Amino acid sequence: MKSCDNTSVGVIITDHQGRYLMFDRATFPVGAAPAAGHIDHHGGAEAAGRAEVEEELGLTVTSLTPVTGGWRDNPCRRRPGARGTGHGWTVYQATVTGDLTPRACVMS
């Protein structure tokens, strides 16, 4: 099992009617969520945000605007990282293009 890198990114996507793109997470922690994931090997928060949207939803990010961030002591399915349980979050609002093609559930 991987160790948590204690850094995560979330990407808020809305359509022209102001509806939020959320999906039901099938893996721990379960619940409704936007595209999100660990920064890991992506090189930085912006690159991770773009990659997570592509990986999870099949959409291409055309712009990212930072909206909030900070530490949350939320658990993940990985072993606790150097900072314990939790993540330093960076959250973006995104503009996207493409056809929504969600990825099948994959455990990592």
C-alpha cells in the first residue's frame, strides 16, 4: 500500500446552467465528490488538477482558477504520510472541453 503524500487537489466544474459536476466515489472515502486526487508525481497542484480531470472524467481543462486551499485532516485509503492523516488541499474552479467519459473504478 502506498503512503499518502499529504497533498491533494480538487477541481470544481460547473456547466452553463451553474450545475456542479460531481460523482459518487466507489472507493474509500465514499461519497459525492468533484474530480480530485493526490499531487504525487504530477509535479504540482495545477498539473495534478488537469491530470485528475482527464483521468477521472475524460475532459480537457482549458483554464484553472485557484479558489481555496489549506490543511484538512481528512483520511484517505493510503497509509498516513509524513504529516500524519490529512492533506494540504488546493482547490480550483475549471473550464473544460470534451465529452464526459468517466473512468471505471480503479483502486490505487
